[in-house]
Amino acid sequence: MAHFIILGAGECGARAAFALREKGFDGEITLVGAEPLHPYERPPLSKAGSADAGDPKFIAAVEKYTESGIRLLTGVEARDLDIASRIVALSDGTTLSYDKLLLATGAAARSFPGAPESSAHIRVLRTHHDAAALRDVMKPGKHIAIIGGGFIGLELAATARLLGAEVTVIEGLERVLKRGVPEEIAHLLTERHRAEGVDIRCGVSIERLTEESGKALIRVSGGEVIEADLALVGIGARPNVEIAEKAGLAIENGIAVDTHLKTSAPDVFAAGDCCSFPLSVYHGRRVRLESWRNAQEQGTLAAANMLGLDQAVSSVPWFWSDQYDMTLQIAGLAEGAVTHQRRDLGASAFILFHLDADGRLIAASGIGPGNAVARDIRLAEMLIAARAHPDPAALATNDIKLKSLLAA
């Protein structure tokens, strides 16, 4: 009986395990996760859900794994991979042999250089345990300093303010959300955070991060020391490639895979945050995506290709972020755009359509209350996938429906 092993029991790995069964695989499946909890969804960690008490949102009840014939090993890590003998060595001393292997090892939060490695007052956000520690400080009378003005940092800032904590955001670049978010939208979000009482400081470098007397101390350029009950380091993530690199697999901003999520080793696949892959819709440009939907989609795609279905990556990147009552959604990758068109949707909602030098739509960025931009962003995503060259004037005219542009 064939044995498929999945290393990494997050969104991607768990979805892959269930997808294998849904697609008819009747062999053995072993899902290995380093955390003691069974697989759970991670988006609530940095959104409003991080304020909720109790268990995280589990992908499936633990009984579902048993019913589906999935052997779930939690609280154990994969230490070594021998691709010649097809053996995985685990941290508890056991070894497993595989016929096919999926690396869904995810990514780890980057730590701040020189900061204490284990501190109750200097933390990152990657696990439910991290979220619980943050939740304990998100209350009136507490001060949270957030290092990094990216999605995670700003989502946490919004949640903390809604719960009454004082918040300072420190960003080394000249503005927040520098990576992948247009300045027009970043400025709107900055002003909203400031209106809610968040102290956002951009263009500020941090000289030292330490703790003393139950506080986090942040020395910034100019000599000022910012004191906080907790400092959250949100300066990005690095792909977990250690076991793959040690085994000799090709690494390129993550575990390098082809359009079918195959690595450089026979019968070894990789998916989710840990891998980089070529996107045909962007002329084969290699990307690595850290998003909930990408993890879901690639988990299902990897399962299909482990079964020999040879399905290629074809989706358009999509991201979203909730902050206060506002939702930001982005479809595509705006790098390479030379112009954009703005479409106002009313109720303070708008979308920016990004076009390349040939007039092709390559990305769309929208923001507004609730789901105000969701439908049009979905249509824009379809236009991007179709490699459309829509009339710029039509993109900017709200009376002209995007659905008609897609039909054309």
C-alpha cells in the first residue's frame, strides 16, 4: 500500500491530506505537525479573532482525521530527509518511509536582530500560543509597540485599539505597507489608524530592542526610548526550508518547485508559504506567496499532482486585510505597472486598476467598508487571468460594469 507523508500540519498540509482522500487515494496518509494542536486556520491570529478567547478555529474536528484514515502526528518535527532511501526522521526518534512526500512546512516569523530570544515582553505572531499572549495585553492601560507597518502589524494595531490598548507602530521605511500596497491606499489606512489613536512613526530606525523590569524597551534613532508592556515584531517571515536544504533540494526564495509543485527531488512536492513557483500569468515570474487562499489552493493542487493529475498553478495571487470596518483586497501583482485608473464605488470605497506598458491589467487594489470592493475585485481577478487589455476609461467609469469588460 502506498504511503504519502505530509510534513507541516497547517492550512496547506491539512487541506492536502483531505484532498487526497476526496480524489480517491486509498493508501496511507501521515500528516506531521510541530505544534501540539491539530491543524487550525491562521488568518484569525492577526485579525479581530485574535481578541477571542478559547481554542483557535480548527480546520476540522480531530475525529475527522481518524474517520478519513489520516494518521495525524502533532507535537513532533521532521529533522532529516533522505531522498535516496525515501526516509523521514522525526524529532521523537522514529523514522517513516514514503512513496511520495509533500513539504508544507510554512514560514517562520523573522526575529529582531540582537533582541532576547525568549522574552515574555518581546514576541512575534505565528501561532495560537503567540496570539493568546498578545490577547492578554490587549486591554485598557496597556501599551503595545508594533515593529513593522505591514499587514500583520496594522491588523494587530486595529484589534488592540478596539480593545482599548495604547498602540505605537514603528516602521523603518517612509510609509506603511510599502510592499505591494499603493501609496494612495496606504495613506488612507495611515490616517484612519491615527484617527483611532494609533501613534504611527515612519522612517524611524531601531538601534536596540531589549527588556527591563517587565517592560520592552525600544531605542530608536535620535536616542528616544519607547517603553511598552509588549513589543510585537512584525518584520516579515522566512520560509522554513531547513530540512529541504539539508537534503539537497533546490532553494530559491523558498523550496523551488515547478508549475506542478514538484521539487528537484523525485516524488517530493512542496506547497504553500515554504515554496517559490513560476506564475504563467506573469510570464513565468517566480514568486513566493504568504496567503491563506494560496495555502488552501496549493494544498489541493499538490494532492492532485501527487496522484499524477499534472495540474499546473494557474491562479492569480489574492490578498486581503481587515482593519477596523475597512477591508483591503488586492488581486494580482502590481510590480511592473506604469499607470493606474481609479474607480470610485461610493461609500468611500474605490479600486485602483494597475496596467503595464502594453495596457494589460496586471493587478487591482481596492478598499472600502465591509465587502464593498469584493465583487469588483473578483471580476478584476478574472480579467487579470484572461490577460485582458481593457479600455482604461472604462475601468475608471463606475457606470460601465466590469462584467461587460470580461465578456468583451
